[in-house]
Amino acid sequence: MSVSLHPLDVRGADRAALVELLTRNHFPFHVVPRPTVDGVERWIVSGRYDDEDHAASWVDVEGQGRVGLVVLEDLTDDAPLFDLRLAERFRGRGLAAPVLRAVTAHVFATRPRVHRFEGQTREDNVAMRRAFVRCGFVKEAHYRDGWPVEGGDPVASVAYAVLRRDWVSGTTTPVPWSDEP
């Protein structure tokens, strides 16, 4: 499955399509599951998609077209994160792992000083958690009650990361969980 990333012109040609994607889809595993037009416009103005710390790209899958959006965050650090949003009609098709592999390859290929790439999801987002593991990411944290839920009790936030050296070698370095003296 061929996945390609295309940078957004968020303040120009792609603005309306970005607003449409984010406001016409429900994102149940995000802090803001139903963004509003005003909310997305505020995010655009604030630089959430295109300042020195952020870069947004459309995600295209061969044979399926544009399936969603990925936003790279904390790009001035050597350990950036990402936010992935697939349109509802493309979920449940096994796209998360190939998209995550493509995004990881993009980050390590275009940002030579990045030594680790991170992502977080809710504890109940089982599909994304499985995709992380399939793509060589290692669970590094489980933040109990760390993810706010609109209209409900918080759930755990689970953090994963892949190291550049592991990505290059195709191995995984385990977390030393039992290292207390």
C-alpha cells in the first residue's frame, strides 16, 4: 500500500478543505472530538498547522485518495510528536499502520537531528495502540486519567515512541521497567 504525504497550504488553497475535514468528521479519540469552524479557524491563526513547531500534511493512499491529515508537532525539539486524523469513511480499513510507517519514514528522512518520534493515544483506542506496536513503537508511559473526555471521566493517555536507531535496524529497545534500586 503506497502512502504519500503532501504539505498543506493551510492559509491558502487548502484552508477550506482542512476546515471541512475537521468539522465534518467525528474524532472520538481526540480531546476535541467535534471541532467547530470557529475552533479550526482559531487553530489556523494560532499556527497549529504551520509555524516553526508544526507542519501539516494531507495523507494520500494509492487507490483511495486523500484519507486524512497528519500534523507534526514540537518540530524544534529532537523528539517530535504527531496528530493523525483519518476521515471516518477510511477508518477500520487497516490504514493506521501503513500511514504511521510513512509518517515515521518522512520524519527520520527529512529531520536528521530527530532521534526519536513520539505519539500518544487514549487507552481505549485499541486500533491505534496495535498500529504503534506493529510499526516498532514501544509503549513508554501510561498516564492514568491523563486524557480529558468531553462529557465524561478522563481515561488514560498511553505514550509510544520509536528510536531512530531502532527504526534503521528494524529492532526495538525495550523500556527498563524494573530499574528502581
